[in-house]
Amino acid sequence: QTLIRRGYISAGFAGNDFMDDAAPLKDLYPEYDFAALPRRAWLAGIVIDYLETLPQVDKERIAIYGYSRDGKMAVFAAALDQRIAAVIAGSTGVGGVVPWRLAGERGGGESIETTTRMFPSWFVPRFRFFSGHEDRLPVDANLLIALIAPRGVLMEWGLNDQVANGWAMEQAWQSAQKVYERLGE
């Protein structure tokens, strides 16, 4: 309510595993094999399409926030859509701002193995074949963050967060920071 009183607009959509506004997209576009999280990220762009029709929306200041699985989705959305000026990615774990290469059960956080077993719809089924072969991934968190550059990225996590890995997030940021510097940010 405080943000609304200050002139901010909030918009949202159901994007969880039990109530997913993006689910019908797989039926509308059967030739695409996009999994749940990228599909929800694409839906964020459709919400922005609508927001751009509203005269009271400042199109230069659209931000997206997500926590946990929605944090992953927010990072994907910002990487895909240049209209998103800033992203706040809360406790994304791996697949968001925590690199798969530097996490896992031993490194703090989740692994490809546990993520694809517990949440098989989040990523494409072929993704599970990278379990144990994280070094062969074509894209990891550092490149997703770099795709957002020069726009703002706030990565947040808690000290007692079971899926966070502060050191791994720092490594992803340091790698992506080269792109920010190159772009003059």
C-alpha cells in the first residue's frame, strides 16, 4: 500500500506450479517445447505489452521481482525482454543467479539432479542430461546476468537460506560485471 500511495503500479499473474496462467501457452504453441519457467518468463512480456497500453505507466521504469522459482522466472524474463529496466531476484537458488557449476548439494544449494527430479516441468526434459556434466552447460547464471546488462540486477538471499550460495552468486556477478563495465555501467 505504501508503494501504491507513492505512485507505483503493481501487476502480477499466477505463476506457480499449482496455479499457472502461462500453462495454456503450451497448447497455443505446441511446436515449442518451452518448460514452465521460461513460459512464465515469456508471459511476463505479455503483461508488459498490456502495461504499455496504460498511459499512467512509466515505460522506462518497469521492474520485475520474484522469489525462489519466481526469482528464476524474473531473471529469465529480464534476460529476454529489454523493456524490463531492473530485476530483483530473491533467493533464486540454481537456475537463477546461482550458477549450476558452483552449487549443488555439496557446494550449498540444489543441483541439476535434485531440481529435475523434484520439479521436472521447470526446465526442458533434456536438461537432466547435464547432471554431473555441469561444466558442459552452454549457459549459466553469469551469462543470464550479463544478458540483463546494463540494466539493474539486485540479487538477494538470506544467511540461513538453504538453496542460496553467496560465494557462487558473487562469482556469477564478478563474471557478468565485465559486461556491465564494457557497456559503461
